Amino acid sequence: MYIQINENGWKHLKKTVGEDYINTCIKISAYEKEINGEIWYRLQCHQVFSLFPINFGGQPMFNTNVMFDDEDLS
């Protein structure tokens, strides 16, 4: 799935997994996709849900719009 990580999400990731993980596992060209001038990150669903805890009533850590590649849905 593709997500857009917002400022709250980057802060959370820096605290929980650190800069090295961000730079080697998220912010790599193979996982970044620019669409209409916005950067999206391709991560596995289980990765997203383990990296970003459910935060009922709190500030979201990534934008709520997500995308999937068509071939991933078949």
C-alpha cells in the first residue's frame, strides 16, 4: 500500500525506530513514488500497522488516503 507520512508520523518513527531505519527501510527510491508533486511511500500493510499504532481520538500519523497498485489487488 502507498501512504503519505505526515509530520506526526515522522516524529513517531524517529522516536520508535530511529533515523537509520527510516533512511534504509522507508526513504529509499524503490519505495518512494511521486504523484502530482506529493511523495507516497510503499509499505506492506502489516508494516504500516506495526509502525503506526492505532491512535483513536489522537492526531493521525499518516494521511487517511491510501493507494494500492492494481496488480496487488488480484
